[in-house]
Amino acid sequence: MTLKKTPLNALHKEYGARMVDFAGWEMPVHYGSALKEHFAVRERVGIFDVSHMGEIEFIGPGALAMAQKVTSNDVSRLSDGQAQYSAFLYPQGTFIDDIVVYRISDQHIFVCVNAANREKDYQWVKSKKEGRVDILDNSDSYVQLAIQGPKAEAVLQELTDLDLSSIQYYGFTFGNVNGTRCLISRTGYTGENGFEIYIPVEEAPSIWERLFQVGKPFGIMAAGLAARNTLRLEVAYCLYGHEIDETTTPWEAGLGWIVRLGKGEFIGHDSLEKLKEEGKQRKLAGFEMVGRGIARDHYPVIVDGTEVGQVTSGSFAPSLKKSVGLVYLPIQYARIGQPLEVEIRGKRVQAKVVETPFYTR
């Protein structure tokens, strides 16, 4: 299979990236040290190429109604220039994908979807089309860069006349970056202050290079998938294919806040209402290792000699200097302080349930 490449692929190799297959894309996993990249984002500023993500746009008089029908959160609560975390759900209330919805206007809704789900999401949304709305997969029209960390605003401010401090968390606007019109949003997947910028493909290499020029005094580093994963795990953000998939509901995943049952009918509404009344049987919980060892994805989790779940995401957490993970547990075992064992290469190692997020800025 030929891997897809982002428009910045050659630049990543120039910057010394180690490339891997991620969801069918050749992506940088690190540029020499995932640990250094992790701390660059926590302490200074890092930049990620996330152009493998997809962008689906609803345009026309029926755009808002369409978004309300196919997403779990309430798009009508947004003002123009606001974004929200949300989901596409199956009728049974489980995840097709977790998404970010941008309300440009009531006739233009812009949705960022996961790389692995781009085609699936687009075909599914198209199959649900109603009313006067065009549904466009514009994923190949954008390069998306994530500039993350305490110095992210100072670096990006060097390239724009916009007052970035006026953009609220989960707000966005349009403006020039290095002379190119971009969508600039204040979101992120690292637990740090930061921005995503959506750039026309042909301008992306020059903007990438300029960010490094102006970011040099701030200690900017390119960051890959490995640092992105440890950063998001420390703040217990869900990753599609790990914590959420077609078998999990928002209730179990601790994402009930992205479900607005009161907004009216949407796909998955009736099932979620019923499941809420029945109560959760299991819950996504955070744990930390008490004994020595790193809990990796898919390792068995044991209570009183019985396997009760598997690690959905697990790693050494650099900011905390300990090993942490996430696991779905039967509700009676999901309480803080619950002793667990994680089977690491045939040996059972002590762990315990702890509060999440593991790290807070």
C-alpha cells in the first residue's frame, strides 16, 4: 500500500524526522527525541503537522440543520466564530468519530475529523443529507498546523496583525498569517495554550519555515506523533481507536458533556437517552503504576485475580515521571484508589485508579 503524504513530507525529512505509517499516512513520529519535543511543548513551544486530519464542510441554507442532525453537541448554541468538541454517532449511540465543529455562519459549518475516519465520515454524512446543503470533503485543500505551548501565542503573533489574545478558547477567526489568509483557532490536543491554523496547501511550506525562523528565540521545536500521544495522555484526552470507537458511548467515555439530549432529535439521541436511564455498566478510568513497569496499550488489567479490562492507552508520562494509563473498568472498580494489577510481559504489577487529568497546566 502506498502511504499518503502531507504537503510538508519533504520538509519533515529535511528536519530529521523518523517517519512511520499512521492511519495510512507517512507521518513524523519524532525528530530525534520524543522526550525533548514533549518538554518543548510543556515549557516553550512545539509545532505539529496535523494535515492528515480531514475537513468536511456543510454549505447552504440547510447547513445548521444538517449539523444539528448528525452531531451530538448543540451547534445552535455557538455564535459565529466559536467551535465545539462533538461527535458523529451511530443510531445505537456509539462513536463514528470525535470531531471539532466550527460555526463560520448558520450557512457554513466546518468540521475537523480524524485522519483514519476521513472517507468513512464523509460517506456517512453524505448518506444522511437532507435539505438545501452541499456537503464537501475539502481535506486536501488545507494544511493544518498545531502550534502548542506557553510561547505559542508569542510565536504566532510575529506573523499576523490579528490580536491573538482576543481569540477565546475554542474560538476562531480568519486573518493573514505571513500574508496568507488562514483560519486560526485556539484549540489543541496537548493540554497547553495553543493554536491550529488551516492554511492553503501551496503556502504551507513557507509558513512552516517562517514559524521556525521567528520561533527560534523562543526555543521552538518540531514535534511528532510520539510527543503528541504522551501530551494528550497526560491530560486524559480520548484518542479514536483507543478510548473511543464503534463499541463505546459518550456516557462510558466520560464525554457526556458533548451530548445535548435537550436540543431535539439527532442520530443516536434515543439510544443515548435510554442508556442514560439504565446507567453505566463500565467507565473510563485513569490509573498510575505503583510497581515498576510501563503499562502499554492492550495489556490486561486485573482485579482480585480476574481480568476486568485492557489498557486503552498507556505510557510513561514525562511531566509526571511516572507511568499512567486509561482503562474501561466495571463501574464498581472505577472508584479512586481502587487497587489494580497490570500484566506486563507475563508479570502482574501493582497499580491504582487515580483522578484524571493526570497533569494540569
